[in-house]
Amino acid sequence: MTYEELLELARRWEGATLETITGRRFRIGVYMDVPFFRPESSGLGQTDGRRPIERFVARYNETGSLRPSDYADVTRSASYLVGLLLAEKERRK
């Protein structure tokens, strides 16, 4: 997966309500080619920026892991990014 492919996924799911592995609901958006996440609990948009998400993609390509804890040292948005990947995986079934 490339950063651009992840960005394409984010755009495909933009505005949809997704869930983290723990069931926290959030929405995803894209601003200036960077995904951002809006947790339902706070309603406030947040992102780490492009570099941490690029590091997430690199680690995902190395490991294939869908456990947010495996990305804790590269991004604070791991639970949302994994939620996005899981939603796409479910859609393709």
C-alpha cells in the first residue's frame, strides 16, 4: 500500500461513520491531502499530519498488522487508520 492509496481509501470513506477495534465511532475526512479523524465522542478533528501516516503505511507494509498498538511509536492516529483498513476489508468481502 502507498500513502496515495491510503488517501484514496480515506476519500472513499469520507463522511461515513467508522469504528475503531474497541468500538469508538469516528468520521474521516481529507484536508490538503492529509486524512483527519473526528471522534464522535468529542466532535473535534485531529491528525498527526502526513509524515506519521506515511510511517504507519511503511510499518503496515512491513508487518501487515491490524493492531493499533503496533503503531503506537509512529502515530497517535493508529486506531483510526486501522479502523479505516478494517472497514475497507469488510467492504470487499
